[in-house]
Amino acid sequence: AQKVTQAQTEISVVEKEDVTLDCVYETRDTTYYLFWYKQPPSGELVFLIRRNSFDEQNEISGRYSWNFQKSTSSFNFTITASQVVDSAVYFCALSEGNYGGATNKLIFGTGTLLAVQP
Amino acid sequence: DTGVSQDPRHKITKRGQNVTFRCDPISEHNRLYWYRQTLGQGPEFLTYFQNEAQLEKSRLLSDRFSAERPKGSFSTLEIQRTEQGDSAMYLCASSRSGTGELFFGEGSRLTVL
């Protein structure tokens, strides 16, 4: 069965602190894709990153970085020097298969609400 | 704005009424998805289309739900005989085959009284 677990329901930090959002996934497929989406108060889900199961290199994009570890089935997301505008719900998601045959059906976790205080 | 648009943004209806939501995807995207999101939960997959063909439906999609994408462009999601449990945000997303990146609309919030 496919499953995504985000154990942290809510996190509150003060601006400029670093924060890590945890994501643990379960899948039987050897080929799969992991995603992070941001959902600000406006409600629209914003794509942040996609990772395939064959690429375990960590990725950095500005203040965002992602740590993918297949050994622990985790795909954690770190925001460095957080800002008030980072306040949102963040979702981790899993999609099985390859793009050619996959449905792109995403299995989402329950999300982590990040509140960045000024 | 060339993103995914959904209409209406909010709908309040009485139990037993029918409602219809519309989604206009990004024009060059051939895949279109419907998800449902309830408070405090992540989005749940309902169904998806490749062009005009509906290729997969979740078991969450009861017989009261029907989705169409008649010309492979916009899509509609109809809920018949609404129940209070149908109250949720209905999200539409689109993508190009092979990219894996879904672009979501702002959603249509349904409240069933």
C-alpha cells in the first residue's frame, strides 16, 4: 500500500530560524516519485519539487533544501532562515510508476502547518 | 492569468440538491485531475482524464459523482443528491503527460447544509 506520513501537524518558529519538515513514505514500487507542495492561506497548491526514486542527490534551491534517503524512506524538507511568507501548509506526496505509464496520481500526506512568527 | 481556473469558488447548497463545478486547465495540458480536500487533510485523488478519456476513478467517487471532459479541454464535476459529507474543497489540477508536475487551481469550496 502507498502511504505518506507527515508526523508534524504544526510547527511554529521565529523568523530567521531554520526548520525541517519530515516526510516518511511507504511504497512497494521500485520506481516512484516524491513531491513537496506548499498551500498558502489562499488555498492554491504550489509545486515545490519532484524527485524520482533513482536520484538520491540532495537538492538546494535558494533557502529550500531537500534530503532524500531511501534507506529510511524519508524525504525531508528544510527551510533555512525562515520568513513570515513561508507560513503555509506543506504537503509531501508520492506517485508510483514512471511518467510514461503512471497516472500521476498523487498520494498526499496530511500536511504540516508552518507558522513563522516575526 | 493562464493558470488552472475553477468555478464557482464557493457553493452553498441544501442537502439533496445537485451541484456542478467547472475546471479550465492550462491550455496545453492534456491531463486533468480532480481531488477532494477536507479540513486538516491532504488532497485525495478522485479521478483523472487524459484528453477526453477518463482513465481512472477512485472508489471515493460514488455513483452520485460524475466527471466529464467532453472535448479534452475543460472538465465538469457533478455531484447529485448532495450529502453533508460531500462538504469539502474540490481541487482541479492539470499537467502534461510525462512531466509529473501538477498545477492546481484554487479550488471550489462546497458547503452542504
